[in-house]
Amino acid sequence: MATNNWTITDIPDLTGKTVIVTGGNSGLGYESVKAFALKGAQVTMACRSMTKGEEAKKRIVRFLPSADINVMELDLTDLKSIRNFATNFKKNHTRLDVLLNNAGIMMVPYSLTKDGFESQLGTNHLGPFALTGLLLGVLKTTPKSRVVNVSSMAHSSGEMDFNNLLYENGKNYSPTKAYSRSKLSNLLFTYELQRFFDKNNINSIALAAHPGFSNTNLVEHLMKKWYYRILKPIIFKMAQSASRGALPQLRASVDPRAKGSDFYGPNGRWQMTGYPVIVQPKPKAFDKENARKLWNVSEKLTSVIYS
């Protein structure tokens, strides 16, 4: 296990590298875009709102005029948007060194994506699954390319139920259960993707990361509840900054020593805060049968077939 206090100063020169960051206009994604741009990468900031994306880009360019950032529209709740994004990206790029699947939602009330999927599994897993598959061609042609999926400590309480994977009609739905399932799915997908790369002799690696407990806008909707508003000052006093929380996914994206299936998280107590190191997920994340089932149902639901 790595023990050094890894920070953005440890990111190597990324000149000539091409990176996609989903959800790049805020939180961990925004901090990741800044770090990649600082080191010379050409970064595509994939955002649901072009307005918010352009505003985020302006903030970065203000302090880093040399930043090479392109804002593109991407709505992970809409397969049509995902297909359009992939098509447009491939029109203008012949390489993709890092696909950072950062965007996500957390513990929201039951709702459906535009394609009728339960929103948390749809946004946090099925969207990134489809995006990765649609960008597979350009990943294949980029030597040593990486796919990094952002999971969470919440994967530890996740349970896969393939008889009711999408909580049909809200059956047995809870915001916490659905979020945990989606974060476990991120890890199952990561390990199955690495097996796919190995089996097909593709010179790419799949990795995962989690941010620990970080101060981002991911839980803003929870602040509508009176008890969250009361506890907010205490909760976020314990949290680390978004810039620190982004370090595990940055390290997974660029550390030359990283290997396929590595999982990065903070090195502090309970992996809540700290510097990024390789951490171990719960054993359920290594369940090959569930990983294969999830892969198959994801191909069926999204109509994105990996080949």
C-alpha cells in the first residue's frame, strides 16, 4: 500500500493527453478538471447544463489562461444524449487517455430517467456503462488508456437484487438502498471491465476511486429536511474539501504505478478523509457472478454492446 502524501503536485506532465470528466462543472469533477488542465491535458468537461459548464470553464481560465478545456453537453439520464456526446467527441478526437466517470446523484427520492430507469442506478451506473461502451473504440486505439469509475463507501451496504434491480414502480425503494446499490454497481462494473480488457488484449485499464467524506453539493437536496439543516455545521466540519476529495480519482487517473482494478480512497480513519492510497472494497464487490449479471442486463437495458 502506498504511504506517501500524494497531492496534485505528484501528477505528471499531461501534455498531449486527452481527458473526459463527467460532471466537470462542480464538486469533485470541477477540481479534477482544474488539476488535469493545470498539468497540460486537453480536457472535455461533460455537463448536463452547458451554461453551468461554460461558467465553470471561465472560472478556471481566469486563474489558468493556458487551460485547454472544451465544454460538451452530456445528460447521463438520457441515452440519446449519451450517444450524441460520444458521436460528437469521436468526430473531433482520435484518442482518449482518461475517461473519468465522476458524475452522479445521491439519495434522491424515487424517480425515473428519460429512458425509464430508476434514477440513481440509471445516472450512476447505466449512464456511465453506456458512455464507456460507446467510447470503447477510441479507448482501444489509445495506448494505456484508463477508465476511472467513482464509487463510494456506501457500496458496503449495497445489495444486488436482479429480480427488482430498478425498483419497479418504486417497490421496496429507499434513497439510501438505491444509492448504495448504484455504488456497488460501479465496482462490479470496474472489475468486469478489467476482465473484458484482459480477455480481449486491450491496452487499457479500469480503476475505481472514492472520495471519502467530502464537502460537495451532492447532498444539497437533503438540506430541505430540517434535521439536516441543523446538523449541517457539525457534519461538514468533519468533511474534507472538494479539492482533497478529488485526489483519489485523480491518482487513479494518472499515477504511473496504478494497475487495473486498483481502488483508491483516503488513508484516514474509516477512509473518511486523508491522502489517496489503494484501499480494499467489501468482498461483495468481487462477486464475479453478480458482475456478469449486471454487465449482461446493462447491455440489454442500454442497447450498448461491448465488442
